[in-house]
Amino acid sequence: MAAADAAIPAVFKPLRSIGRSTLGALRMVGGVGMFTLRGVASVFTPPWFPNQLLRQLVAIGFFSLPVVGLTAIFTGAALGLNIYTGGGRFNAEQVMPQIVALGITRELGPVLAALMLAGRVSAAIAAEIGAMRATEQIDAMRTLSTDPFRYLVAPRLLAATLVLPLLTLIADIIGVAGGWLVAVRILDFNATIYMRNTMNFIQGWDVGSGLIKAAVFGFIVALMGCYHGYNAKGGARGVGRATTHAVVSSAILIFASDYFLTTLFTHA
Amino acid sequence: MGLLVLVLAAGFLVYSLTVGGVGSKPGGYDVTAKFGQVGSLAPGAAVSVAGVKIGTVSEIKLDPKTFLAVARLSLDPEVKLPSDSTAKITSDSLLGGVHVAIAPGGAADDIKPGGEIDNTQGAVDLFGLIGSVMRPQGDPAATPPATAPAPAANPAATAPDSY
């Protein structure tokens, strides 16, 4: 290596940093890919830990309900007001129920529920597993011949993938309720007709495609939390860094995969 | 907190299913109206009497026998329409957006829920109307403004009060 370094002219020095970061990025992609494969494999192969799964279902699902509900109701209300104002520019205020329902079920319900989960759950997973890594509990677990993937990663992956669609369903309902509240209380819509327009307009696939998205987002959230926690380095600071990385990377992956999934769903 | 959210969501779901579900309609009542041409009328469009909204168009389908468009209107139960009322599809503005305007008649009996409005006037094809005015003139240099003669040239197909 030293001989090769000496042979490189100084002009090419900046290129080396580009190469180094490219290799680092590829290593990261490979690492995440391998981690994903191991995680999925451990979900489908015994031994399973049902108690862990149950605990994660409650922690990820049930305790996320308040934050998801609040997000959904305010988003639905704001969306309703905006669509009413925008629709008014060409005398189309009456399409408000339909567009609120479509926007919530196809896009905002899954994405916002996933983002709240990224903030709440991905960070918690990364901190928990990162702290276990920092205090060498993961190594201890391995010496006790318990696979940390099966005991820690698999229940979280499975729980988040199962539970985020359910949370999204709740977010859909509460989001539409937010729009409905604004329409009825402030904009003088008829409550019955608003609701009937929504129910007549909405199709199974509008909700279904959102739920499929939500399952993918749930997997991403848990995966990023586990990956960054599992690979946390350097004690308390490393745990903090892992938490940040988990939240940021899962948010970015949620948005990116949302775009591609939407392309798939709208063109297919 | 989580339970509260679940309960609220379940409550609203039950409400929306009872209100919007198929068959059940505690709030409004439905009448139908057949039109020769609905234009861009779509479910969700308003139904009004004297400019005041009294309901919405809930469904539009084609009668395969008569080739007429059948619009189902769900109306406010407080508004009872005389049986000889007229339903007319009119534009909200020149840029699309149509609604059903109902001119109440003078008959003593009302249209029952599930009944039909017999007197209807379909949507006016604005561009067809302009074209029919402009083409027969035969003199493109001296074409009069299309707005003024349009109602006069075809008095049968008027929708003048909406423009």
C-alpha cells in the first residue's frame, strides 16, 4: 500500500477521498443488505420468541396510537381547510370530502404514521439495542447461545411490519374525521352528505395500497433502528449517533420508497 | 390514551358506515332524475333550489334501455319538492363545475323518497352551441360575438340564467 501511495501524484489526492466515500457507501449498502437478509431469515426460521413479539407489538403499536391519532386529526383538518380554499378558486369546494379521503388514505395516513413511528420507535430500538451493544449484552447473549437476531431483531421487524398497517388504518379513519370536523363545524358542510360522499367515493384499493405502503414502511422503521443500534460503536456517544442515524435514514427511506411504491400503484 | 384513540376511531368508523353505507340513509332521502345529457356532472355535485344547496348528486349511471343518464340525488329531508318540479343541469361558471338546479313547481303533492323528478333539462354543450352559431353564418370575417346570439339562435336549449 505504501509503495502504491508514493506512486500517486498529488493531483489525484482529491480523487482518493471520492473513492473512499464511494467504497464506504457501498460497504454501508452491502452491510444493510446482509443485515436485512439475516433479519428476514431469522423471522422465518425457529426458534421464535412469542413473548418478545407480543411485547414489541404493544410497545410499537399500542403506545404509538396517541401520537398517530393526534397527527392524523390535525393533518386531516388542515388538509380539509387547504383543499376548501384551493377548490374555491374554481368553484369546486364540493370535492373537498373526496380529496381529503383520497389524500389521507393513499398518501398522508401511511407516510405520517410511518414518520411518527420513525421518530418514536426507530429511535427507541436503536437506543435500546445500541445500549445493549455498548454494554456488551449482545456478546453475552451470544455466549449464552441465544441468537441476537432471533431474540432482538426478528420480533421487532415482524411487529413493526404487522402493526404499522393497523396504525395506518386508525390514522385513515381519524384523518378523515379531522377533515369532517372542520367541514361540518367551520365550513357548514352537511355532516351526513359529507360522510356519504366520502364513503361513496373511496375505493378498496385507495385504502389497500396505503396499507401495503405502511407494511413496507414499518419494516424500514424497525430495520433501520435495529441496524444502527446493532452496529453502534463507541459507548454512549455511539448510541446517540445510532439513534440519530436510525431516525434520519428511516425517514429518507420512507419518502424514497413511498415515491416508488406510488409509481408502482398508480401505473399498474 | 391509546384506548381513547381506538374508541374514537371505532366510533367514527361506525358513524361513517351507518351514514355512508349502502342502503342506510338516516339523514337525507333519494330521488332520481333522468337527463338526456349530464355533461361533466359527477357524484358529489351540489343540488340547489334558488341557489341554496339542498343536497348532492350521489350517483350517475346510464339506463341501458332508454340511453338516458339517471342521476340519483340525495336531498335534505326538510326540503319537500312538489311533484312537478324541474331539475336542470347548470354551470357554476364558464370553467366547468356543474350542479343541478331545481325549480320547484306548484303541485300539491310532494315527490316521495325514491321518487323521480319527471321534468328535466340536461346539460348544455357550450362548445356545440358556439359552433352551431358560428358555422351557419358562412362569413368568418363578419362573425358576430358568439356570446350575444347564442341563446337567441337556439332558444330550445337555453341555460341563460347561469351565465
